[in-house]
Amino acid sequence: MQHTMLLLAGSPGTGKSYLANLICHAIPNFFHETSIDGFKEQLYEKYGFDNEQEKKQLDDQAYVLFYQKITDLMAEGKSIIADYPFSYRQHDKLQQVASRYQYQIITITLTCNLNILYKRQQKRDLDPARHLGFIMNHYHAGDTLPDRSKMDIHKTKTEFAEFNRKRGYANFRLGKTIFLDVSDFAKVDYAHVIAQVTNWLQ
């Protein structure tokens, strides 16, 4: 198996974590504890934040922790799978680290109809399992929000579309890239995608 960094990209609500679990079950060689959102949650719980600026500082620190983690794993020769709405903001750094350790990069970019995506995003933000730090501009460990309709961060469909367009989530490409339409989860041929990834790993 080639040393590989597998990136699962695409907008929030495209099922990246679900696909990551499928791939890890089929190809157990991947190390899958490299989530930027995971690092964000840890920092939100440890430090908390009182405004958007403090939250951004924690988010920036999460990126640093993520890059350090993948660097350490590459130094150990471990193949990595990471899921996140990757964009131009991470593109060059990921390419740089992979080149340094001569890692193959495979990207699966999940795409979706905007109307469906917006509904999924709304549903996810209202889910009590969703960490409050992602939908609020102030958070400290132990905070609760029984009525999630009162969240701080709520984009209109137009704002959501423009944000996604500017970040270029649906167009992210790095290394060998597969674009996968997940507008209807029931019609997605995940087995074919996993077979393609397996072939590239040889």
C-alpha cells in the first residue's frame, strides 16, 4: 500500500464522515483521527470563547494542530484519511506536507444539489448532537441551548450559496480526485468509489 493521504472534501451535509467510516471498514490501514472539527471541539471545550474573534483564534489553532498531526503521522509512515470542507485555504499546505514526505494524495469531493444541501445543513444545526461551538459566537463548557432555533449562526439560502461558492467546496481538487454526487444518498455507488481508491493504493 502506497503511503497515502485520503481527503474527503465537500460542503457540510454531504456525508463525509459516513463515507470515511465505510472506507476505514473496507481498508483498515487508514488512520482516521485527524478531524479539524475534532480539534475545534477540543479547543472549544478547553478554552471557550466570548466572541467571533476569540472563536476564530481557536479555529486557527485547530488548523495548526491538524497540520502537526498529519505531519507526525507521515513521519511515522502511516496512511491518513481526513474529512473536512476543504478549500483553497488548506490546499497549498496539504500539498506541501504531502510532497515533503512523498505521500500520494487522493481526494473524494462530495457534491450535492444546493437546495438539498441547505436543508441538510439546517437539519444538522438543529440536531442536539451538533456541538454548540459550531453554531454560536460564544461558548463555554457546559453551555446549553434547548431551543436551537435561537442559534447565533444562521445563513439564508442565498448567504449559504455564496459562502459555498467563495470557498469552492464543490470544486476542491488535490491529487487523484473523484467527484461524487450525493444529492440522493440511496443512489450513491460507494462500493465503486472504494474499489477505485483500493486500486490507487496498490
